[in-house]
Amino acid sequence: MAYLKPDRPEKIYVPALRKAKKKGEKLTCLTAYDYPTARIVDEAGADLILVGDSIGNVIQGYGNTIPVTLDEILLATKAVKRGSSRALIISDMPYGSYHISEDETVRNALNLMKNGEAEAVKLEGGKNRIKLVKRLVDEEIPVVAHIGLTPQSVHKLGGYRVQGKTTTTAQRLIEDAQSLEEAGAFAIVLELVPREVAEIITDKLKISTIGIGAGVGCDIQVVVLHDLIGMTFGRLPRFVRKYADIREVMSDAIGKWMEDVKSGDYPNEKESYGLPEKVDLESLK
């Protein structure tokens, strides 16, 4: 049975997330980094689009997100905004863009909002980011927080591992989440967190939780689109369910095209242009 696209509801704004949580309605979030992908994701009905620093992994080929720059996120956000009309657009603040001072953090976030047309920004960290979150919110910049596995801290954490697996570390995550809510964040990403801990956090907070590898109890689920459609290389995380293999489709199409070129079947007469009959072809030889 063909997938039926949902009716196109109104544009998603920040208050819609809290309304959905009160109703117990699950929302969806996917990554996008360019115009065509954003358009496909938006038209499919995704509620949120994250212009993630995962662009470093799946588009630029880096081993982690640390090399991604603010300018790269800015350019990607501009393209994504042009391709979307309904989803809430959230831009990642890349490594180094919010680490020096509050003033510089605000300038960088304003750049994403004003010039990139982002509708919210996301930054990683727990209680150590409380002042930053408060400052951004005071400047009328909507903020998504991010705790659990924070990929920009991969070197400090020693790899991509599940966080909050002990009573002490789980309690710290719960406290971080509550503090970030009090600081004004309107949602919190929970990445690689035990599902039981994620459920506790989701129940305790009035704001939405966005789960990635954090179980079904979160208010919103997010995945990297390229993982979802088979456009990544190497081993996929445990929480990824691959719904398509676009790599195989592309490879097959390219292979068939190459065969047709080599056999002389491409381009054929219908796929090329001829001279008008009034032109004397013989005179040109």
C-alpha cells in the first residue's frame, strides 16, 4: 500500500510542542542540510527539521562533528529554510560557536536566526550551559538543549557511549534536564540515554523531550535522515531502523546509465536535439 501523506496542517511554531505534549501526541524530527532534502522531509509531514552538525559525518565525511563551522551550518540552514514551509527549523550551534563568551554565543545565534532564518537553535550541555540558555532566551532566541551523549564532547567522553547507566549519572541527567527547563529551553534532546531514565525525565518535564536512542517514551523522535534511508557508510547505531536503501537505488541507476553510455544507447534520438529540416546539412559537411 502506498504511503499516504498527512493533511498539511498549519506551520509549526514553538508553542505547538507543548500543546502536543499535553495531548500525548507524538511528533517527528528529521535532519536536513539542503533544499531538496528539506523539501522532501517537509512535504512528507515531519514536524521539526534539525539542521544538525551531523552534516560533518554524513555530508562532509568527517569522523565526528567537531570540524563543522558556523558558516557551514548557516549556509545549510538557508537552503533548508527555502525548502520548507511547515516544519519548525532548528539549527545546531557547532563546536566553538558558544564556548568563548555569552556575547559571542548570542551573536552567533542571532546570525543563524537573522541570516539563516532558523526558528530555534540547539546547543549541547547540562548545568554548565544554564547561563547561556537563560541569556539566549532573554534575547528572545528559542533554545533546544541537548544532554546524554553530546557528540561535540566525544573526546572527553571517550567515544559514543550510552550515558546515565548508574544511579548517580542518571540522577545528574534528571537534574540537568530540570535545570535547563527552568532556564527557559523549550525542548531537550536526550541522546543515548536508557529508556527508563528518558521516561522519568519526560514525565518530570513540562517541555518536550526529543529522543535519539532514548526509547519510545520521549515526546518527539529524531533520527539522522541519511541513516533512515541507507545513505551512510559503516555500522549503524543500534537505535536506527533503516527504512530504505537509497545507496543501492543510486548505485543501480548509475550502473545502468554507464552501460547505456558504453553501448551507445544513451542518449538516443528522443534524448538529443536535431537540426531543423530547413537547414542544409550537406552544406555543413
